[in-house]
Amino acid sequence: MSTQTATPPALTHHSVAPDRPKRSMPALIRHSAALAQRSLIKTIRTPEALIDVTIQPVIFLLLFTYLFGGAIADGDRHAYLQFLLPGMLAQSLAMGGVALGQNLNADIEKGVFDRFRSLPISRSAPLVGAVLADVIRYLTVCVVMLSFGTIMGFRVETGVVPAIAAVALSIGFGLCFCWISVWVGMLARTSGAVQGIMFLLVLPLTFGSNVFVSSETLPGWLQAFVAVNPITPLVGAIRGLLVGGPVAGDLLQTLAWMAGLLVVFVPLALRAYAKRA
Amino acid sequence: MEDLVVRAEGLRKRFGKTQALDGVDLAMRRGTVLGVLGPNGAGKTTAVRVLATLLRPDEGSAFVAGIDVLKRPQDVRRVVGLTGQYASVDEDLTGVQNLVLIGRLLDMTGRDARQRADELLAWFDLAEAGQRPAKTYSGGMRRRLDLAASLVGHPEVIFLDEPTTGLDPAKREDMWGVVRNQVASGASVLLTTQYLEEADALADEIVVVNHGKVIAHDTPDGLKRRVGGQTLRVRPADQSRLPEVLQVLDAVAAPGMTAVRDEAAGSRPGAASVPVTGDAALAGAITQLSRSGIEVTELALHLPSLDEVFHTLTGRTKTEELV
């Protein structure tokens, strides 16, 4: 290292902070965007981290369509695929958020967040940035499932605009739901624990719903659970938008759930982050 | 009044049953290096984390560059740079991306951030590695990148938490050069270390901490006067000539001191050492040894180890205190 010999004049210290150009964008958005870019670079550099939003949902789709589909839908696999795919989209979104909490937990353990905390940025920017970058994962789930589903014989029965709305709703829900994972990521001691806790939550929510079978076939107590499960109206709305049927009621319920998730879990996650030194 | 760039009074912080800081006072003059010397668990890292706004103390007050750390942490963050004990670079990002990210979080334009990143990478001899992910870097390269990251915003005050722990001696000297250059260009540096040698090489003043308390605050020379200065150690190739070595060392000893065989716990027997006052003693000993035809396998000037410093300052050894 040539540090002793060369001292470029550019390294002189200013007694005041360097001039900051006036920007119109609020600092939180600007800093979150920079941190989201960091997460995106990491995603691109480790494509194997996308398995849970690419190969895994495809395997589930194949498994349920060809292994159980015949038995569940009296041999009409195409009809079952039309019923199943919108539901599995919702399930994959809920599962797709688990990795976020794990990654944030690992980042904190490694000390990367110490650096961020020593910078003059909003405390929430590292979390908001990481959540924003997760959009790419939810978009990937939608694209992979719809493309692979089409190869398997799935057809959108509504139109381009409702289909786009279904994708938008899916991504939006994913962005709200993942704050639970962020919160757990701040509380759990290891990233393995984050996964364990999150699956304890996500599995009953996604299987105890109308994803795989119509809820009329279920015993009464389970119907009661399905009725209050946030995944149920989400599946209903996506189903309506992709293959037809009523949308409005489920859509409103889903939007209400999304708002509720944000109101409860964003403050919880931020507080847990602030506490975790 | 003195121009103090770091001023902390009565800092206390408890983690569960551990009193990490037990009333720490610190003062660092602008444009100087303050060395915070102490063993593992002394509270060095906790003190740095409080000053860098990562941790709120239970009690006490702290000002950095005249700004209240507790009341205006966001303003403190604008003027400080922090390099932690463990290199906190993002392994998946390249060197350039790591530094550009910091620049953008400091509200630099994309172009300025890139320019600053290139400048720092060149300066830290990482220009060629700049496009590689940091996970491919060696330990020393990561340390340098981490230090570069803390300098992106031209901080007035730099906190270095054990910057050379785990580095080999050559890399350690490089890091010392970096610190001296930062001070030469106007920064003030607070560094923690476990080595008196490092504090002596860099610091204008040294604070010795133990169990969350400051047990000494002095200049390096003042501290060395209190704990004994350098020790000259000689190990003859032929053990039977040790008595002659003792005579040679007695002749160059500091006033009132005599040479002794090294029998301290942990040191390899077969050597002799003596407290000396200046470098002339080294030359004198070499001349005398070669005149007598005594071959040596070790001949070195040592500063007291941290253990010896503690022994002198507290009357107890570090190991005893841990029991």
C-alpha cells in the first residue's frame, strides 16, 4: 500500500459537511432507493436465492395439479389448474416474504447495519429499502407461475387489464405481508429461527384457506378459520381477476388487510430494529 | 478553553449484569489521536459505540465536534466516520459499489460518489480489486475497504475500533500510515487498541481503561515513565553464555536497574532482559556482545505488554483480575 508516500490533495478535510445538492425527493425515499439497489445487486449476484420464487412454486404447481388434481377434481385436471393457480400464486407470495426476514437478520449479525446506523439517514431506510427490493421477487413469482401455468394449460379467462390488476394486487399484498417477516427477522436470534417461525405462520395460513379446495368441503370449525384468514379474500380476488367471478368484495377485504398489516407490523418492525443494537 | 473535539463525562452503560461503562470521562483535542488502551471486555467498544451514536448510555453526556450525541445524533453522524472491530463491508457488493452506496447515503450525487469511491480505492491500493465482490478480498483488503467506507464523507472525527487486530505486522504498519495521514489532513482520530506499542506509535494521548473505568490518562511518554519504558531482551544461541549476557546488559541498564533472566510465566526461558532508557543502549549492547563473540538468536527492544502495564497501574495482573 502506498499510503505513506502519496497523499492526494483531494483528501483534505472540510470543516463543514460537503455541499449537498438540493433534491426534490424526500431523504427517506432517496436513501431507501439506494439501499434497495444494494439488495437488488445482491439478488442478481446470488440467483440461487431466487429458488423459492421460481423452481419451488413450479414444483408445487406440478405436484398438486398432476398428483392430487385428478382425485380432487374428479379427473378434470384443467379445471383444477384453473382453480389452483390463482391460489398458489397467493401462497407463493406469502412464502416469498420469508427470505427477507432471514436476510435482514443475517445482515445485522454481520455488522453491515452498524455502518448504516452510523450514517445520517432515517432509521427506517435500511428496512424500507430491503422491502422495496423484494418487489422484484414478487414480480418473479407472478411471471414464473403465469408463464409455466400457461405451458401446463392454464388460461386467463378475463383479459389483459384484470390480469395486470391481479399481478399488481399480488405484489402489493406481498409488500405488506413481508413486514411480518421483517419484524420476526429483527426479533429472532438466528436466520434459521426466522425461517422456522415464519413457516409456522405461513403454512397454516396458506393451507388452511381456499387455495387447494373450495371451503364448502371443509368441516365447520375449519370454515370459520378460513373465513377470517387474510389469504382467503386475496385468493378470491386473484381468482376473480384471472378466471372470472365476483371481485369487489374480496378486493376490498384484501385492501383492508393490507392496510392493517402495514399499520401493525411496520411500527413493530421499526421498534424491534431500533432496540436491536 | 481547549478545543475538545470529543468530550464525554460520566458515561455509564450496563448490559444485564455487566457494567460495561462505569463512569468514563474522555477528552480529545482537535487534530490529535487519542488512544484508548485496554484488554478485551474493558468497555472500549461500548464507549466508541456511544460516541458514534449507535448506543445510548444509561447515564452521562457526550459531545462530538461540539454536538450533543444524545440530543442531536443525526448531526453527529454527519461529521463522524466509524470503522468497527469487524469489517462491516457488504460481501456481495464490489469495492466500488460498497463505497458508492455510502456516498449516496451521504447525499452525494451519483457522479461525486463514484469519483470519491475511485479516489479512496486508489489511495487504499484497492483500485484493481474495485470491481470484484468484497467476499473475494483478503482480511487486510476488507479492513482497508471498511476504513475507506468510513472516510467517504470527509469526517472530522474518525473512530477506529481495534483497526489492526488480526492484521500481520506489515499490514499493521500500513494502517498506522493511514491514521497518520488522516491526522495530517486535519482529522481527529480516536482509536482503541490492546497494544501499548500501537498507542505509543500513533497517539498524542493515551487513556487506559479497565472494567469500564479510566485508570490512566497521560501522554505516551508520561505513561511509559509510569509503567517503565523499553526493555532490551537478548537470547544467546549458547545457553551457557547467559551469565555473560547478564553482565553486558547490566552495563547498559537504566539507572538503578539490573538485568534479569526471563522467567515470567509464558515466556520461553534462556533469555535475559533489562529496562533501558534510550536507543543508545541497544547499540551499546550490540557492540559489547559482538566484541565478546556471543552469538544471539533474539535481540529486541520491547515496550511493556498490556499485561505489564496493568500490573504496574493496578498492582494486579490482568489474569488475576479475571479470576
